[in-house]
Amino acid sequence: MSSTEIVFDNVSKFYGEVLGVNRVDLHIPPGITSLVGPNGSGKTTLMNLMTGLVHPNSGVIQVRGLSPYAPEKLMKIMGYATQYDSGPRGATGIEFVSTGLLLFGYSKTDAQRRAWQAIERVGLTAAAKRKVAGYSKGMRQRIRLAQAIAHDPEVLILDEPLNGLDPLVRAETIALFRDYGAAGRHVILSSHVLQEVDVFSDQVILIANGMIVAEGQIKNVREEIHEHPSQFLLHCKDASKVASLLFAESHISEIKLAPEGQGLLVLTRNRDAFSAALERISLSGIDIDGVIPTDENVDALYEYLIGGGR
Amino acid sequence: MNPAQQIWTIARQELSRVFFSRRSFWVYLLALFPSVIFLGHAVEASIQKRSWSRGRTVSAEALNRVQSGMTDEQVLELLGKPVNDNTRRNRPRRNRDVDPEAERQPEVRRYMMYFDGKRRVDLRFEEGKLVSRNMRDLLNFEEDRKVYAGMFQFFYLRLGIFFGCLGIFINLFRGEMLDKSLHFWFLVPVKREVLLLGKYLAGLIAAALIFGGGAMLSFLAMVLPQDGNEVQTFWQTIGPEHAFWYAAAAMLGCVGYGSIFLAAGLLLRNPIIPAIVMLLWESINGFLPDVMQKLSVLHYLQSLCPVPVPLPNDMPALLKMLLSPAAPSSVPSAVLGLLAVTALVLFAAMQAARRLEINYGTE
């Protein structure tokens, strides 16, 4: 197996009778990879399998040539920021990061130095001596990230790392991911919002119900998404006139009246063409008060990808 | 960093969590309970001694001259004013038909208590004549040592250390699973076996200090209030050996029970189940064949206790059977046997630790 990739070979994981992931085959190259899927789809299970926190019922996993059954080797090259805080109770930020470093073999001085560097990297220096228990959600995300990067790992795994971050910190965090990815390291992160990660990911793995439904470079996945029919709610006074004009467009699959006379619900297979059509209708003098996407969420996309379209 | 350094680093990091865990705070109560009892006994004796010495203490020789049949006036003349002097007039339980006048002549009972600085003597007079003399030491070292031995074997080893180790060791892994913090240890470059030994060492240090310290504290609370000469003789003869073996038995109890409950915390979610199974196993150990008896922690610990505890003859048969110690082993074989059982259990725990998964959702 490749010593530069993360490899899942026919991996299945069940929690009792509940499916975690099923027959997963993956070859993840270095760079930024996003695992995207709705809640309960198996993203965290995949991450836990890579890190050895859970073990597969069948199949083999290798992380850059190392087995998750050998934490003494694997964890030297891996940092994992989970959804849960993992540090001594009552610890300050600096203690939270430096405590674990002692077990990497660093002296107390080195551990402190590395902890300070990591904390500086995530922009938490001012709060480093405050207790983590008093941190906001976003600060906790950042201190967990600092903990994961403090030993300078080759593989960085992050469970929903952008949750709760304000736009400025989010941009800084994404820049950090890009630095790591550009250095030939693995950055694997999870999200349930595709639009959140597709701008900076090198590859995306879409997962639903424990199965991989799409994977590859982001542009390939985007093309698949592009063909996904989208539904919009149009607020307009003359609904029948707008409907008749839209029916003439080839990309429109369905038009129906919205409940309580809110306007029209329109299903299109081509967002760009739909935008152009709306522009033409507006220019012809027919008022369109608002356009609201009603299914622009990842669940609808999975429904499409799994079910083969509507 | 070699495994031994990793074990020590883990143990150091775990120690404060083990010592100050809110979940196992009651462990301190179990460890200190015997000390409280013996301190209470000592304080009570000290208060009584001080209080009675404020009155007139009499000499032991004068006390010994008191004979049955002496009148209360003769005793007062011989010993002087007592520490306590109570008179009661009881209605006699005589048959009215035989002696109708008896009801009008109540029986007079007088109780006097004297103190010679060490012993208290209770004298009971009926109709002015001494009918009973009860003399006992305020503190009886021989008796207190037997009481201590009984407390140590029947409470401290069987319940105190047993449940204390349950509270400390079962939480080393299970408690962190409940706190959703166990992944911290699984995400550092340490073998699971090393992690297990580090946590075991932390639990062992804490338990040994708490229960070894508790055993010593209660032992001192039993010994120190005794008569100075007796205490000096005790320390010059068998005292240090007794103190050592009580502490050693307490600490080795932590070694054995600790390994079992650490393994139980890895294998089972509900701590009640291993506790009940283990308690039953230890209780019926005396009935088991010789080979099976060797798989018990209590069997070895009882062999290390320096003072045998005689069970009272009037004890119910079933209770007597449960409390009777199994055939004792020699001290070296008891220590080695206990360490062998511990090694076996820790090996099984290591296998379980290798397979252990983080699954907070189902906890």
C-alpha cells in the first residue's frame, strides 16, 4: 500500500446492528480533503477509523503506511481535533495544549514552546492563560486545533473545524489548512455544508448513510452538483404569466403554485440558465419580488446523488 | 521516550484526577472510617479519664481490699467519696401474697463508681451490702488490638479497600468514557498497554496512599492512647512488624483489587455487576477447593494479617462460615500468589485495552 496516501480497503464498521460505514474503498492523497455529509452519515466514523479510535469490522486501513492499531507510531504523525475537548479538567489553554506533548517525548520546556507556537498560530495567545472551561465555542475550536497541530503532524484530521468560527478567524483557519495542504500533508476535515468547504478543498468525499456517494477533485463533484435539479420559490404578483414564460425554457422540470399564494415553486436543472431566464422576464417588465432557493442544502444533493435524480 | 518514562508521565498526569475525583470522593470516607472510630474511642476514654480524675482517684491497693458483703458505709470509709454515687429505690418483685408488706418497703440499690487512674470499678449495693464489683480498664490494649484485627479483616479488607478500589480503578477508563475525555489518551503516541499500566500506576499510588495511610492512621489511633509503658513495650517488640503487615496488606489489597476493577472497567459498562460477582466470589472463597481459593485476593490478604481474629461462638453458623478465613498461605507464597493473580488480570486488561473503542454516543 502507498506510504503517502490514506487507504481504506473495503472497510465496514457497524455499531452493533447500526451501520457506521459500509464497504468503503478510498485512496486519499495529500492535500485538503473534505468529508461532506449530513449528520449521522458516517463522517466521524471515517475519521475515528483513520485515527484508531474505533476499529473496522472488516477491511484494512493504512495511514501513510501505518496501521491505526499502532498508536505509538501513528500518533507521532497525526493530529486529530475531535468534537470533544480533550485535556485536563480545569486546564488553562496553554496547559490544554502542552500536557499531551509531554507524551510525545518533548521536555517540559519544549512542550511549552511548541504549545505557545500552536496557540499563536490559531490566534489565541491573549486567552492562553485563561481556563478552557470559560472559552466560547469558537475559542474551543481553536484550542483543539492548536492541540492537534502542536506536534507538527503530517496528517491533520479535524471534525467540523469551522463550526462556531467568526468570518475573520474562519479565514485564518482556512489559510492554515492551505499551508498544511501545500506542504504535502494531509488535511482531512468534515462538514455538513458543501458550500463551506468546496472553495478551499482539493478533493471532496461525499458520504451518506455510511456509503461514499461521490469522491474526487472538487471540479468533478461540482459538475455532478451542477446537474442536480434545484428548487426555487419565486415571489411575484403575476404568477400565471411568469409560469407560462418559464415553461418555455427547456431546463425547467416542474412549476407549481406555492402554498398560501406565496408565488411559484420552480424546479430547474440549470441554475445559470434559470438566472438568465429570470433576468429576461424582469427586463420584459414583469415584477419578480424575490428568488429563494428552497433546497440548497446538502441533504437534497445526497438525495439526488443516491437516488439518481428526481 | 521509553515505555517506563511514558508510564510514569501518564501516572503523574492522572494522579490529581484520581485524588480529587468527585466521582470517588466517598473513597476517603471508607479509608478514614476506622480511624474515626478508634479516635472517637480514644477521645471518649481521654475525656472520661480527665473528668474522673478531677474527683478523688483511689489507689489500686485500696480498691483491691473491697470485698463482697461490705456495707456502703465501710466502703466509703475505706475509699472515700466516689466519682459517681446513685441510689435507686426499686419496687420489689416479690409475691404480694407471701409478703404483703413488701410493697410498702422498696428495695434500695446504691451504685458507686471509683477510678484509680487506669481502671474503673463499679460497685452495686443492695440493702446496704455490696453484691457486685465490676472492674475494667478504661483502655484495654490487648482487647483493642483484637478489635482492630477484626475491623481490619472484616471491614477494611472486605469492604473498605474492596469498594474503594472499585471507585478508583473502575473510573480510570469508564469514568473518562463517561466524561468524553478518553480520546485524549488514545491520540498520543503511546501503546495501549503502556497507557493501561500508567493509569493503573496512578490508581495504585492513590489507593495505596489512601488505604495504606488509612490503615496506619487507624492503627496509631488504636495504639497511642494506650498506657505509655504498654505502648513502649509494644513498639520494642511486635509493634513495628504488626504495623508493617497491616500497611502491606492494605497496599497489596489495592494491588489485587485495583487490577480486577481496572479490567472490569474496560470490559463492562455497569460497575455493579463486577462488584457483586467479586464480592460473592470473595465471600464463598472458604468453601472453594484449594486451587480455586488461590484465585482470590482476600485469601492472600488474610494470610498477611498479623493478628488472627477469633470468631465468637454464638455467631450464626452461616455468617461464621462466610467470615472464616480460608487455609492460610505462607507470607512469601501469599505475596507471590497475589502478584501472580494481579499479573494475570492485568494481561487480560491489556488485551481489552487494545480492542477498546471510543464510542461516547452509546455510553
